[in-house]
Amino acid sequence: MNSLALVALFIAIAFAVQTVVIGEAVRGRDSDRSIWRRAARITAVRLIPILVVGAALTILVDRAWWWSLLVLGLVADSMLTIWLLRKWLRTRLVLRPWFTQAYWNAIGGAILLFSANQCLGAHTWINSSMSPNIRGFHVVEELPDGTHLINAANYPRDPHGIPPGAPSGGIVAETFEYIDRPRPADYTSTADRFLCNKTKFPKRWDAVVFQPPREPGFHSVKRLVGLPGERITIRDGSVWANDERLVPPVRLGPIRYHGDFDFWDPMHPMIRRKDSSNITLAADEYLVLGDNPNKSPDSRLWSPIKRDLIVGVADVIYWPPNRWRLNP
């Protein structure tokens, strides 16, 4: 199921659960047959701040604000619910129904959040290894021919960032040409945030979220190119599977792959695989590559990845708004 459909499904379930909980909490005080309609109205009003806070929490990169915003949202929701119950019941004695609905909403909300977390995840990819399709922190430079250079920049408080002015590089969004540039002093465009759909079985050319070999707990995103059992060769700017040239979908742009490259990460120094341009995949292995092959630690560097390391499929970029897109 598409990530947006999953989000809509969980919102509908949350609406139904809250309507039932509020209706049951106050039903003993009001025998009016319109109780469920009014409970639905209260739930609709309450869901607005809940959804706003939830969206803000998935967008915030600075985790220092996460708990503050969550507490603020809970306080605002409590005050709004008490006001709505008083308005509905026309009495000040609303603490008992408020505690009742708060108790059951907490249980239902915990179950719903756990279920949603098993199906969806929100991620940010901060570097340029998937640029220009999934972008990290960057600067957009318009070139004389009208194309746009996506110049990689350091992310906030990056302890291993490239010093401003040092050799860096960017990739042209329209042609995928790699161009050397000095590192910008700061970014002007934030990194893409996207939803990871954990219910989808990945297919070739999907951008997949996974745990890189030898880096437990860390999530990376790369393009799934090679499938189990295939003999993969990287030559002439393309990936070949069992001697058949693989052509990326038009939506991905003119990616040119190559088997070897110079890469060194000061945080995770690794040695490039020998003969990385010619790999035979086992029955449970996948080959993943970055869309920016010049600056991508991927299966050329470590190894193919096992199926059980794949978390899900990057389904939709939802932030910033001008970068909204499906199947990035």
C-alpha cells in the first residue's frame, strides 16, 4: 500500500477510536441520540492540533525541540478537550469524563503509534550520495546554460564536515554531470525528508532504506539495482545483469554508473571492494548503488546487502514542500 494511503488509514482509525472513547466517556451523562455525532465533532476539532504537532515532529531536524513540542501539544490538547467537554455538557464537572477519555486514548494511541511505526518511518538523508533525486543539505547554483548544480553542503553541527572552501563537488540535476566546486560556507536548501514504507517489498530501481553492513543501528538509503542470483557488471556507464544492460526509469534521470571510484570517509574509513564492478549475488543478496556514483559509499565499497537488512522503500518526499514527489 502507498505511504499516503497508509497515513490516511491511520488518521481514519485514530478518528474512529477517539470518537468511540469520547462518546463512551460521556454517554452516562447524556442520553441524547446525537451523542456520537457530537463526539465525532469534538474528535475532529481535537485531531487538528494533534496532526499539526505530529507533522512538526516529523519535520524537525533539531531533536532538541522534539520533547518540548510534544509536551506543548499534550498540554494544548488537554485544555482544548476540557473546554469542549464543558461546552458539550454545559457543566464544570468534566474531570471524570476527561480522565476516562485520556486513559483510554493513551492506550489506544500507544497501540496505534506502535502499529504505524511498524508500517512507516520518517527519514532524512543528509549527504549527497543520492543527489539529485534525494538531496542532502545543499546549495543550488544556476549554471550559464540554465541547468542547476546541486552543490553538497555540511549538515548542522557536522563534526566531520569538509571545511568551507575545500575541494568538494556537486552534480547537475538535469544531466548528472559531476562538477568540482569549493565547499559552501553553509547550506541554503535543507535536506529532503521522506516516508519509508515498511510494508512494501522492494523492486528494482526503488530507493530502499537499510542498515549498512558493519554499521548496526544506522539507516542508509540507496537505489536497489541488482537482484538475488544475478551476475552484475558495471561498465560503459551502465549496470549489466547477466550481460543485459539495465536502463533506469526516466524519472530517475541519466545516471551514469562506474565500478571504481576514490572515496574516503573520515568517520567510517573503509577499503573499496576488489573487483567491485563484477559481482555475483547470492540468493538473499541485493546490490545497492547511489544516484551520485562519484560520492556514494554503497555495494561497490562494502558488499551486497542481505534482505533482512532492508527496512523499507523510500516512498514519498514530503518536505520541503517544493521537493514533494512520489517514488523518488
